[in-house]
Amino acid sequence: MAKSVSPQTIEPQLRRVMRDCRKLYAGCADLMIRQHPTELDSAADDFSVLMEDLHRGLLIKVYTETVRSDGRWTRMEKRVGALMIEHIWDEHLRGDRLRQAAEGLLARSDQLSWESLLAPFVRYRPLRDQVAQVETVVARLANLIAKCDGLTTPEETLTLHAIQDRVGAVFRSVRSTPAGRTDATDRLDGRDSFATGEISAREPTEGETRYLRSPGEDDASRTAKRSPAASGSRREPPDDPIVCLAAAMKELDSLVGLEPVKDRIRSLSNFLQLQRKRQQAGLATMPISLHMAFVGNPGTGKTTVARIVGQILGAMGILDGGHLVETDRSGLVAQYAGQTATKTNRLCDSAIGGVLFIDEAYSLIGSTSDDAYGREAIQTLLKRMEDDRDRLVVILAGYPDEMDQMIRTNPGLSSRINTRIAFDDYSPAELGRIFESLCRINMYRLPPESRHRLLVGFHECYRERDRHFGNGRLARNAFEDCVRRLADRIAGIVPLTDELMTQLTPADIVIPGLKASRIDELLAAEPTLRTTCPHCQKRLRLRGAALGKSVKCPDCRGVHTAAWADVEP
């Protein structure tokens, strides 16, 4: 017999998930408008409106795909539909009006594909960090709808897996091509350069999204609902530079690990503030080049820190806007002779007032000495670094050895780049902290047994690492895989509780590239875990079951939370 589910039980969960979806899309719109305006193909206002439409479309898509899977429309599914219409259009419908509205959604939802609804998270690199949040919203919403009447039919279970697989297929195109990016010069030409396999990042058109709006919603009412960021401009100075600077420094401090990097950025910030005060006092100042080299393996936070550097320089008034433009060789070097200088100059123009971040910059040198296109890009870039040194900061990034050789063998670069910041690989415990931060953002719980399995797996990956070690990307990919395993595990479980939806059990813990059987072998060997008492610095031996819990130091009697630990074979 099916267990009855009361509206009082299901409604709070549904409302929370729908709010999370709206908050996610609105927050991503705000992020792109404020921090990456040059990457947008449309105006800020249009993008903010588009993201609101896509949030609506995603909710409708999940609802219609789920409720029509078994050919029935139950009383609780009708109630869910009413809640969704209330959330989307702020209208309370009942009876025939509700049926007509729901039937309209069922009939027209096929007009939007999963690819178009998820396009911004594929198309724009800054939003790809939110993939796990999107998958979480979809999985939780689909499960709640399928189980709202207290049971899950075989057809609904198959649909839950199908939805998860379809969304995963869209995002696999991102994970399989980590080096891919949308070329800024292509965006200036109005061309879409991001397409992987059969997955296209095309956003839906105005006609495709129009039916997502309520009949009485005109352009004026939509304008009133736009994000406050939509009316902003990257050329406008910050409202309160002190607040903006404090926010940027706080974000820097919140990053996991990277202590030497943080120290260098703080030192640079202190120096620039002193220079500004001396200038205001009429004292002599020391000229300094702000162009930098970030060296380290992939996934060590170079792009994130570059964005924060832009925010710091923007808040201090050194740069006009402080936005970040990210590119690589493909964004600077043209396909035909004579076009590289033009392409490089146009990219530099888009970064004026901000930071131009060039990943794998050493690839401009090429493996042979006859790379005329690469040399032309470097010469053009060197001229812009000199001519626009007061309004453009260039950060070159890549592997340490290649970057050092590139700068050392090029007098123009060595004379313009006097700041080199090294990004070390993340330790296993730091990878665990990154994973935990993703759990916190997406409202997942990580019990001690799961922490232990994850930590031992990360340690094995770290021990076997080479220069292609994924670092933060490894932690993020592991988190996304764990979320998918959780969704598959609970697909047939009724009733669906918050604990089921939010707790990552040891069975859910997987790490890309590492077999589950290997993690089992490592755990069976009972590796030693050690943590450091923050009060007296004594090294303490720890059991896996104590991870994430409070422990007491036997020497100083101080208590601290042992979230993670070092692994000793």
C-alpha cells in the first residue's frame, strides 16, 4: 500500500527547490553581468530576462517530463502543478483554469530542449562551476514530483533516470573539453564558437521562451523584475570602493589553501594602497608594472585569483572596471596571415579597464621557431602591455617550466612582467575542503564514513599525480559524480525525506579515474590519519569515524573540529 503524502509535507520541500532554482539562475545572471560583461552576447537587461525565462522553463520541463511518464495526473500532481504555476507566474489557479494551464504546459514544453534550457552553463565558462547546483535542483525536483503521491511507478523511476542521464549528457560536453572556451573575438563578430559534438550551446529565441510568461506580463512588468545588476555598467565606478575592496579581500581569504598566493596578493594590495596615499600627499611614487605571471598545474585557482585581482584593482581605482577577459592562443592567433594583430588588438580592446587572462600562454611560442602567427600575437600584445599599462593588466598563466622559459627567453616579456606567483597543487585535505564547500553550497551532508572514503581516495590520486593532476577540478568532478550516484540510488525510494536527498553515503562516493575497488583496498589497509591541534600544535592520531567531529587534544585539552586530516600509509 502506498504511503500517503500530505501537502504539508511536500509543499515546503517543493517551494524550497523552486526558490533554489530561481536563486541559482538569478545569481548566475548577476555574476555574468557584474564580473564578465564582455563575455555576454546580449545586453545585460536581455540576459537577466533570459535567465528568468530559463529558470521557468527548467521547472516546467522537469514537471511535464515527470508527470506524463505514467499517463496519469494524480491529485497531488495537480497540487504540485498549482504550486509551480504560483511560483512561476504568481497566479493561484484551481479547477478548470488549473487544468487548462497544466495541459498547456504539457503540450508546449517540448518546444524547449534540455540543451537550450542549460545553455548558459555550457556556453559561459564562469557558469560551469554551477553545474552541480543545476543537477541538484533537477534531481530533487524530479524526485519530489514523482513521489508526491506516496509511490513511484516503474515508469516514473525510468523517467527519473532518463532526466538525470539527459542533463548529464549536456554537461558531459563541458567536462570532456576542459580547455575549450568561447573566443572573445568570435563573440564580437556575433558568431557562436562553442559547440561540442551534437550538443549545441544555442540559447532559446524570444519566440521559444515567450510562452513561459504569463498572459498579462508585458515588457514593462518584466523590466521591473530585472536583476539590479542588469542596469549596471562595468564602466561605472563602484558605489563604495572600500566595501568593494573588503569584499574582494574577503573572497580571497575564503579560498581553500593557496596561502603563499594570498600573501603575495595582500602584499601587492598594501603596496598599491601606499603608493596611492603617497601620490595624494604629493610624495614621489615608485613605478611598477602590474602585468603578472601565474604558474601552476591546472585547477589550482589561477583564473579565480585573476578575477579577484581585477576586483581589487577596480575597487582601488587603478583599473576602470576590473572585469576579467579570459582567453588562450585561439583567442589571439588568427587562421590566416595578416589577421592575428587585428584579432589580438580587438581582444585587448575588450579587456581595457580590466584584466586580460591568457591561459597556456607559452603556446604562443609554439614548438617550432617558424611560428610567425604566435610571434605576431606576442609582439602585438607587448605593444599593448606598454601603451595601455595604466588601464590594462595582462596575466599570463600556464605550467611553471614552460612559463619560466617563455618569459626568460623573451626580453620584452621579462621586462614587463616582474611579478611571478606560483600556485601549488592542492593537498588531499584541501581537496576534501573544496568538496565540502560544494556540499555546503548545494545543501549536502557528508558523514564521517563518507569523508574517510573521500580523503583516502584523494590521497591516492595525489600520490600518483603528474603535471596533469586535476586539483580543484578533480574535487568538483568527484562531487558531480557523487551527486549523480545519489540521485540514482534514491530514484526508487518512497517516501523521499530531506535526509535521503541531502546525505552522501559511502556508497555514493566515487572519484574520477580511481576504481572503487582500489579505494576499498586502501581503506582495508587502515592508513593512519593525523591532524594538528590548533591550540598547541600537537600532532594527533585520528580515526576515520572522527572526521567532521569535535576532538579533544590529550595535552592541552583544547577542542577543535577535525574536518579533514593528513593520510599516512
